[in-house]
Amino acid sequence: MAAASKTGSEKLSALIAEIEAEAYARGQADARKEILNLLGTGGEQAARTRATRGRRAKTAAAPKRRASGRKRAPKGSVPRFVEQALREQPGLTPPEILARASTDMERLIKLPSIRTELRNGRGQGKYELNDGRWSLAGASTGGAASGEAASSGASTGSEAGQGEGSAPSRWS
């Protein structure tokens, strides 16, 4: 009985080896045909061969939308929005900058994006941080030489009345 089972297991082992060898040879042939197809030779024959096979190759799926379905602000809109807000009123905090969003595209901008832009822009010399408030680096709103003198509440006799409509100073 042991000899009969040994013979059966040998037959089974040989059958498995034969199936593996055939599958390996098919894989090599398929790979060769695919490469030739990509290179432009033998494309029609390879396409027919592929169509007759049982399993179909997976096609590249379209990129999926974010799970939350939330839209993103257009590329480059954050730096433009931050610069515009600080040009109009220097000395803002990130939440105050975000509160100035007026259009639908500006409302897509999130607070972490503004903070990142300010932090990176500070390293590049675009923005300055004083007492937790941000402004454009070297910005002068009244045409004065320094940004601090232009945004301070002090005005000369010729400017008295012009400084009243501007934003209050936060640079003390």
C-alpha cells in the first residue's frame, strides 16, 4: 500500500511540475508579445491572442476624488490671496487673513495653507512677523522709507487727515 501511494504522490508531483512549467512558458510568451506590441511589431497578433485568453488585464483606473469630496483651492491662489490681504492691511494674524476671503475660490483656502505660506514666505523674506502679526517684508503703505514708520499712527502736518482712514497700527 505504501508503494502505491508513493507512486500516486510521484505522479501528482510530476503533474504539478508540468503545469508550473507550462504556466511559466505562457508567462514568458505573454511578456514577449506585450513588449513587441509596445514596440509596435506584431501588435495585431498579440491583441488577438490577448482577446482569446480567459483573464483580462486590468486597465488604469481614473484618479479617484478625495474621499471627503472637498474641493481644493486652485494652485498658486494661496500666495496671491495672502499677499493681497497683507498689501491691503498689514499686521494681520492668519485667522484674520482667512476672514478676508470674499470669493468662492478664496473660501476654498484653509487656515493651515495660509500658515504654511506665511512660514515659507518668511524664510524667503516675503513676509515679516512682529508680535504674532504678519505683514509684507519692507512694505511701506504711505511711501515712507520704512514699513514701521508708514504704518505707525504718527502723521506729519501734511498727512494729518490722510492717516485717519487707514487701518490702526499694531506695531507698538
